[in-house]
Amino acid sequence: MPSVKLLVDNRGEIAARIMRTARQLDIATVAVFSDPDADAPFVEAADEAVRLPGAVPSDTYLRGDAILAAAKATSADAVHPGYGFLSENAGFARDCAEAGIVFVGPPVAAIEAMGSKIRAKELMAAAGVPVLPGATVGGPPDGDDDPTRLERLAVGIGFPLLVKAAFGGGGRGMRIVRDAGEVVAAVTAARREAASAFGDGTVFLERLVEDPRHIEVQIFGDTHGTVVHLFERECSIQRRYQKIIEEAPSAAVDDVLRAELGKAAVSAGEAIGYVGAGTVEFVMDASRSFYFLEVNTRLQVEHPVTEAVTGLDLVALQLLIAEGAPLPDEVRAAEVVGHAIEARLYAEDPTADYRPGSGTLHRFRIPDLPGIRIDTGVRDGSIVGTHYDPMLAKVIAHGPDRAQAVRRLARALSEAHLHGVVTNRDLLVGILREPEFGAGHTDTGYLTRHDPAALARRPDETGTALHALAAALADQAARRAATTVLASVPSGWRNVRSQDQYAEYRDVAGTELNVRYRLDRDRLRARVNGIELMGVVAHHVGPDVVDLEVAGVRRRIDVHRVGEATFCDSALGASTLYEPERFPEPGSEVAPGSLLAPMPGTVVRVATQAGQAILAGAPILVVEAMKMEHTVKAPCDGTVAEVLVTVGQTVEAGEPLAVISEDEH
């Protein structure tokens, strides 16, 4: 590709990652950005940038005409779509070709062949690749199909089955169905979610292999007819059918099975004349039989683990192949060296059904440890909004073997400072340090067998109390520093007797923490919630760092205060503490029985109406945020007194949605 300018039609960490390779190859880059992304790091990383007015994907990154207009305005020679958005849109790839712009991806025919998962399965079966039984679903993408036909199709396939988006991936537009009575609702919800995420609500039904391993094979093809594989990745640790930990190679794949998987993946690529980077995904059951799932005709989120074990730059290879060059010798002769593992760091709360978080990321720091790579699209001060996927970063570790790679990743994540939004960091660390995962016994049911709340280790009562004391001491040190600066005298912790000092906090769960302390000669006497901390010695107290010894154990606690919040990080974990007067009880200002929006989003479905009797757990309405749907359910048996929102309405976190009158027993 004799391109000197590359437009990247994507955002966040993948846009920044593509630009990094382009810069190394002396290729100028163009970013396109929505209004919420105007100050994002990937925009600054580009040589030029073009605004896409609007916020939601359908108005911005999914508008092929706007992307091509930006390419024309900047004289870009090529477009790299990254993953998601328009990366697997055959129409956009065709429009690029008609405009004389290189689309860095496979041929239109290959995208079309794999764009429909139904047609893809037919092609794979013809090529000798094992497939699962399934059936397409007729009817309009945003409407209900005939219930009788849906139930008949489902029974023919057998239960359990999966409703899947025919276009797109990432777990969106996917539902499990276990009996015929669930089919219509699952299809309707999957269509709605798929239409929002991919612009097409078509879905199909497929037999479900319960709790399989998710194994995928990286393939590359060139314009000279050669297709090769670059080994497998395992992506079995998933929540909501979306991967959160990926690794290469798989602990369950030996050399013989690796050869079989690679052969099947290459056959799949050859069957569709594949060119560029692609991924052939399989599910593998307990007997190690594997079945075709889909071909992702793009770069994958988890491509860094393949780069780590092969030493290849997959984006550079994409650009080379787009230029028309044959696959280089180092690709044909690639070998697996060591082990790599990647964790997706999300702004979400695993203890609240993975509810996405939003807000200002006040601090984002992951330690630069040996073997660690960080792909991110955020930094200190970034705004995490509700319009896009909540992934903050991918953290990748490489080591000589699996155990060392896992340990490196766990250490890097555990030492990260992530302030301002809730994240899944504690869950990721918990998984990495859990014995079953450590032994390589993973499958897609892992997070069903293991409670995310139990895996997500957080400070216990003692740790929280110590953090509260550190927050109070650091706050006092900050106030002293401000006073002594004005008085032009040295600041710092002074070893003199003091009067009792008092501070009050609440943690994110609303638990009150009352701190009382005083310096008495060489000792620090401290009580939290009336319980004395024994043997406390303050070795250092500053506005940002407190070095405390308690009961003979010395710990450093990093303290970061932003407005009403104080963030504490130590070997005991991370705590977020609030001043109570600025942290009202949730729902304290709304009517009793009100159901509140769990996050900012858009109401996409109202499942009930005023006066309707309901049972605990029944769906009340559905809110969409960050391209995922979240069902708000009745907390008790009762009657819907009032529905306060309508379909299409935008709501803020904590906004009342409906009022339930509880049945009296």
C-alpha cells in the first residue's frame, strides 16, 4: 500500500494502537472523533483529526459517508477500521473501493460471506469445518417474528440454544434460551441490542454447547493466495458472553490439537479467499471436540497476546498485505515463544451485574513492570461516558511460561491506581490468583461457578479502618501544609502532643467510618468506629502518602483526594471514601418504593404499566447503556403504582423510573 496517510475509523485504545504502528512506518494518520471524544488521547496522537458531530455511534463512527468525507478532506489514502463499528461492514468496504480508498481489511466478498453467520456456517460445513446445528430467524430486524414459527425452529434445534446477532460480535445481541416459552422475548431483546450495536438487528438460533472452552485461531492471508495461521488463543473467561481475559497459547491445546485447529482455520480462510488479518473462532467441549463459531473478518481486541508470543506486529502485517506484498518469511516460520495473557479493564461493577460506570477518571496509573504492555485510550482526567463500550485498557503480560505471565499480570493490576470510576480490576486480580484458573481449568462457565463478588477482593473491615485513618491523617497534613506555607515555616508531621482529632467518612457501600485520633508522645492513639487500633506508629504522614505501623506491621498507603472523595491504595487493596455530608443515602430524596436508574442510559423497553400486579424479579423496564441492555426488575411482590419514563427517554443514574407498592403479608 503506497499510502502516506491513514485514516483510523475508530476510537480509544485501538485507534491509539493503530496510530503507534503507523507512526513507526512513517505513515501519517487521521483521527475521526465524536463530540465526547474531542479531548481523548487518540485524537492528540493523530497528525490530523476530523470532528464527527454527535455522540452516539449511529451519528458518528457508524456513518460511512461521514468517514469517507473526512478521508477526502484530509486526502487520506486508506482507512483502517480497527474492530467494531464499520470493521465488518461490507457496504462500507465497497464504498471505500469505489472512492479509490484502500480498506485495510479483507475483500468485500469475504466480509459478505462471513457477515451473515448463517451463510458462514454453510460455507464452513462445505469446507469440512465442524459446525453446530442452527436456523435463521425471519421477520423484520426490529419486530417480533411469528411465535409459533420461532418455537418450532427452536424445538427442531434442541435446547439449550443461543440467540445470536447475525452481524457483529462481542457478546451483544446474544441470549440463552432453555425452553420454547423464552424464545420470542429472547429474539426481540437480541434484535434490539444488535441493531443498536451494529446497525442490523438480524439474529439466528444455534445449539448451545454449555460451558465450552472458547478457542480461536489467528489467520493471515495475502493477495497471492497464501493463508497461514498464527496459533490459537483461549478466551474462555467471559461475562455476558464477552471476553475479559484472553491468553496464548491455550493450556488445553497440545501440539496435535493445535495442528488440527490450525488446519481447520486455514481451510476456513481458503474457503472464502481470505486476505488480511482474521480470526476463526471455535467452541471446544470437554472431549476436546471443536465446532466452528464464526470468522471475525478484522483485527481482534485480544491480538496483543498473539503479538507477544510470536514477536510479530499484526497491524504492520495488515498494512503490508494491504500494500499487496506477500506474507513475509517470519510469518510463515512463526513459533510460539513463552506465554501471554491479557485482561480487559472495564469501567463496571462486577458485584452489581457488571453495571457500567461513568464519570471522570481522576487517576489512571498502571505500573510499568517487566513483561507488561498497556494499550489504553484514557489518562488522568478522561471522561468515561455512556455512549461507548466501557473498556478503559487492555493490560498484557508476557512471560517464559503461563504461571509467570499470570503472576506478572496480577501484580501490575493489583498495583494500579484507578480513581474516579468503578472498575473490574479486583475481579481480574481475583481470577488470576484463583487456584482453578491457575491450573488452567477454564471454560465459559467459570464466572457462573465462581461468585464475582467473592473473587473481587477488597479491603476487609481492618483494611478499611486503616485507610480511613490514613485519609484523616493525610487531610490534616494537607491543611497543615497550607497553613505553614502561608506562615513561611517548614511543614510536615510534628511529633508533639495533640488534641483529639475527628473525621467522618462513608465508603461506597454507605458504611459510616468515624475516626478519632491523637498524637501522644511517640504513639498515635486511634479509634475507628469505637474500636482502638493497637500499636499504631506514624512513620511518615504527608498529604499524599501515609506510612503507618499497626500491631507490628508497617504499610505504605497512597492517598489521593479529589473534591469530596478520598482514594486510598495499599497492599490491603483500594478504598474510596466520601465525606458523609456530600454522600447522601441512595434514594433518600425520592418516594418510597421508587425504582432508580442503575446508570445513565436510554429506556428501550417498558414491560409493565400502572396498576399491574407483579412478582419479585419480574422485568419492569430495560435501560441501554454503553451498548448493553440492563433489565430493571421488581424487588418484591406488589403492584406498579406508576411508570415515570417512556421508551426513548434518556435517564441519569439514580433517576426514578417507576414506583412499586409492596404487597402486605
